[in-house]
Amino acid sequence: MFNPAAALAELGALDRLAAGDTAVHRYDPRAKLAVTLAFVIAVASFPPTAFAGLVPFALFPLVMAIAGGVPGRYLWSRILWVLPFALLLGIANPWLDRVPVVTVGGLAVTGGWLSLGSIILRVILTVSAALVLLATTGIHPLCRALNALGCPRVLTVQVLLLYRYLFVLVEQSARIRMARGLRLGQRPTLAEAGTLLGQLLLRAIDRAGRIHLAMRSRGFDGTFRLARELRWIRRDTLFLCSWLVIFIFLRAIDWSRLGGGIS
Amino acid sequence: MHMADALVTPAVGVAMWAAAAVLTAASAKKLELQNDDRTVPLMGVLGAFVFAGQMLNFSIPLTGSSGHLGGGLLLAALLGPAGAFITIASILAVQALIFADGGLLAWGCNVINLGFWPCFVAYPLIFKPLVGAGTSKPRLWLASVIAAVVGFQLGAFSVVMETALSGVARLPVVPFLLLMQPIHLAIGLVEGLATAAILGFLHQARPELLRRDAMGTGRSLRPVLIGLFIGALLIGGMSSWFASANPDGLEWALRELAGSGAPVVSGRIHQLVAGSSTAGIIGVLLVFEVAGLAGLTIIRRRRAAATA
């Protein structure tokens, strides 16, 4: 069920991490976004049974997480949360594909098991890359970067508003829960839950309208301004180029020749 | 749970990104033209609401799986197709970035599956015509359920297509379809009921929130047409990949009667193009041209007759 306190803590944690000031945080968000997208595309471009070739790609989220001060425990908890769903979709692979592809220490590994392992690896890689991106960049600079890359302003403003209104909504729901809990104590019935939900929606809409009016009367015109303007310096070009070169290099190597047969 | 990056190949991912980008740009344009001040906070808060709603999983009996609400139809009824599409796109973006639910590469796929079908197909083509003036409760419930079910069936179908085309999860198409479609039938039913309940509640409590645009005034069909055209191209291009090699009814009958199958055409163009994606795409373009010309001719004739 929807747990307001946990959701708020979750959102707040990412906000706090993004407010840090490490070397990774100082890179231009456009560079970080481009590198992360290149990473995801490189990982996704592997054939379905690739496994060993994917492992070196863990270098990217690892380096970024360590240099950016993202706690490993936080990353792991998010990954573990997502893994069951990935498992669910790949779990049929070992039954569907029983052609042995490679032999490891006398044990024949079928394509099905390889592709299941590949799916799990891909999930771990892409999820950690996305989380590290947000934890070292913050949603405001990221939306500025998206605008710079051509994303329509309507969408990025909507993302930012959605992000902020999530906090509003969670606060409202916590308040309603507490008020009801103080008066009645036991869990709500389904009919009550429906009424409460309706109340929540109406209150949230009203509050959002008031917030928007306040923003408009303070001069909000649809553009969010950052404290630090985006400036692309040579260090950002170096960052972008070196990671792109690394990805291309890792992707192009034929690992099966080096690794002794595991593709 | 939305589609993850692990399930799509760059080809499919980028193609769907392109489709989603085109629709997003068109919707953004439409919203800017409308310039309705009320819509902005509404999009934000409804987005948050649907976001929270999507976190609620309800278990579907007898299947051992669970589903969650999509919210596309509800958003379309309250914000219009363009606003609803942008809101869904933003919800999926936030989910992908912050909650790692749905990948960055798969964002385009998820936007099309959860945004395009409910906002640009189910809402304008099914919900609006059925619900009419919106004052009759039974019609509201009927329209919601049918529109939601159709939207979810189309969405589930596109998930299967995208997964099959990527080939990372080696699920054979037909069993996957037979698994996905019935489950999403149940989810669509629940979604339709929930949508109707919420819309009914808002109609009583805040009727001014419900979209008042009358049928046909200022509502542009272009995003729908663009999306349908892209969809037709994709289907035309890709369905040949799944075409069965077995003889169809006519060829089978010919074989039984005459001892040989369908007549073989020896022209070079036919050999180059036959049975391939090119054929499918050329076919779609031809149909588009012919249907478009026919439609234009009919409209022109009607206008001429009206003014005459």
C-alpha cells in the first residue's frame, strides 16, 4: 500500500544526494546525461546471450557512484527492489532456449541461462546508471540539460512540477491519515478509502492552484532558473569523450576470444 | 511495472523514442496554443495523483500476478489528449529517473504503450463519442470501461510487439500474447471502473474541472493521425517478419486441387520486394495515398454540392 512516510523519505534522499558537491557533481549535466544515454544504448546493443562482455561496463556506475559520493547501500536497495520484475520476465528463458552455447568447467551452459543472466546484468547496470545520474545531478539541472538537448519546455516544466507536487500530495495524504487515525483508530473500509481519496484529490488540486497563483504573482513564466548557469568547459568535453571512447572500446572487443569461450 | 531497458534493443528503443518525441512535440505545441492557465497546476497535481495511483498494485485473482492502474484515460478526460500525454510522459520520466521503474531507453516504449493508446485512441475515438454530454451516469460507466479495456488491450499488444522485436526475453509471441491480453482485460476493467468512479465524484464535487470542449471545436485530429500513421507503418513493416510460411487458405486449396501452390511471379521487382518489410511499408503508404485522395475527393464534392 501507499506509505507516505517512506515515499517522502525516498524522494528526500535523492534530493539530498544531488545537493552534494563532489567532482562528479560539478560536471555539466548535459555531459552526464549524454554519457548515461550512451551507456544505456551500449548495454542494450549487446546480443541477448552476451554476459561476460557486459561485466566490464559496471565500471561506469561504480566509478561515478564512488566519486560522486552515492552510498552503495542506497543503490543496492533500489536494485534489489527492481530485480524481481526482471527475473519474472526472463525466468522462462532457460526453459525456452535449451541449446548449449558454452562449457564452463565441464558444465554445459545453455543459451537460456546466459540470456537470463544477461537480463539481470542489464537491469543492474541500467538502473544504477540512471540512479547515479540523478543522485549526482539533481532534477533541476537535469531538466535544463534536457531542454538544451531539444526536449520541449512544456515537458520539463511538467516534470519539475510533478516532482514538487509529489511532496505536496504526500504531505496532504499524511495529514488526512493522521486526522482520520486520531478520530477513528482502526483501518478504513473500502468505501471510506474512496471518500478519503476523493478528499485528497480535491485538497491537492486546491493547494496546487494556490501554489501556482503564488508562483505567477512572483513572476513565474514557465522557465525555471538555476542558481548556477550551465557552462560547458574543457573538462566536460574530456569527460564526455573519455567515457564514449571507453564504451566503444569495451563494446567492440570480442570477449569470447580473451575470456576463453564465454561470450 | 513498466518495460525495462534490459528488454529492448537500441533499434526498438530508439524507434519508439522517435515516435514518442514526435507526439510530445506535437502535444507541447498544442498546449502552448491553448495557453490555458488552469491546466498547468492541474497537470502537475494530477500527474502526482496518477503517479501515486500507479504505485498501488492490486492482485488479479487466479493468475498470481498483479496489475496497476494506468491513469491515461482519466487524465485525458480531465486535461485533454495533449495535456494528458505530456503528463503521462512526465510521470514515466520521473519513474524512470528516480524510482528506476522503467528504463531510460525504454521510456519511448512506455510512453507509447501507456500514453498514446489511452490519450489519442481510446479517449477521442471511444470515450468521448460514448459519453456524450456526460450527464448520464450509466453512459459514463460504460464509456469508461470500454475505453479503458480497449486502451489496455492495445497497450499490452504493443508491449508484446516491442519485446518480440527486441528478442532479449525469448518469449514466443503467441503464448506471450495469450498471457498478456487476458490479464490486461482484467486490469482494463478495474481501470475503467476506477476512472468512472473518480470522474463521477469530480462531476458532483467540481464540475468545472471536467473538460468542456464540445465535440469537434478546436480539437485537432493531427496527433491521432500521425500516431496511427506511424503505427500502421510499423505494423506493415514488421508483420511480414511473423508471417507464417504455411500456405494460406487459397494456396492450400490450389495445392490440393491442382497439385501446385500459388502461381509464381517472375518479375524482378516482385522478387525483390515480396514478403519483406519494404512491401509492408510501401503498402501502407499506398493505402494512405489512396484513402487520403478518396477522402479529399469526397470532401471536395460535398463542399461543392453544399455551396451549389
